[in-house]
Amino acid sequence: MTPARRRLLATGAVTLAVLLVAAWGVAHWLAPANDPDRYSVVDGDTLAWRPPQCFLSRLGIACISQRLRLYGVDAFESKQTCRNARGEVWPCGAVATRRLHELVESGEFGCHVDHEFIDRHAREFAVCTAHGRDVGAVLVREGLAFAYGRGAQYLRFEAEAKAERRGAWAGTFVRPQYFREGADQ
């Protein structure tokens, strides 16, 4: 074999190895984060996601968590209260937060993040699933969240929860978007 042919084969092998490593890196980077231990619940529609590795962790510095907002839903704020059918106050915000925590901890939890859309609080939108079920749909169906913004796919679940008087629909409440603006129960 001639030296030129050996160089060509060596260059081809190196190029192939670089391409394989690059493809693995891209696939790893684009893959959904499915480790429930990397998620922590902030409130009923917001999660903090800790990347599996980051450059800072190699220096012994904690990695910064990315805030994720459930796409198309608006859950009660953590400190928000609602009233049941008898007029008694109940902590609907804490219940929504606890329910999201249960879904995250149930195993088989993961999110697909839309890196193109970021809200005004620097949260990326994500569609999350637990045991193959859409977490946003679960919360809306249970009357702990509402279809919001571009979440038209959740309107039918909201109508179902309202008709069956599930969760907050069994009494009175202020929608979270108005609660944040200062409206009171």
C-alpha cells in the first residue's frame, strides 16, 4: 500500500470517528430529558430542570437550573386559594403544585422542550409526560389548571372538568392570570 493511500485511509478513519462523535453529541443534546431526579417543581405549571452535565460541574460549581413552563396551561399560583361548593377556602394553588410534584415523582416522567419559545420570565415551554400521559392535560382535566395562550388542545379537557365540576370547578375561584394581576377571591 502506498503512503498516499495510507494517509487517505487514516484521514477517512479520523473523519468517520469525528462524525460519529458529533452525531452522538447532537443526538444526546436533542434527546428529551427523561430523568425525574433532574426535575423539581416550582409551582403548578413550572419546573426547574437541572442538566445532567455542564461545564461548571467539572469545576465543582453547581449548574444553573433551567425553568420550564408547561406549554398551554396556567395552573393556580402556589399561595392561591379557592372556595368549594360550601364556600370553604381550600389551597388550590398548593394542591396544583403537589399534584405536579406527584406526576414528576411517579417515574417515567420527561419533557420535550421547545427551545424557540421563551416567556417573559425566561422559561422555556415544555410538553411533559408521566407514564405516557400529557401532564398539562392531566392538570386541566382535574380542574387544577386551565387552557392558556396557545393551548387550544386543552380546551376540551377544561370543558370536561367544568361540566363534571372537578377541582376548582366545584366551587369558585379567580383564574391564575387575574390572581397575578391582583384580583382577590
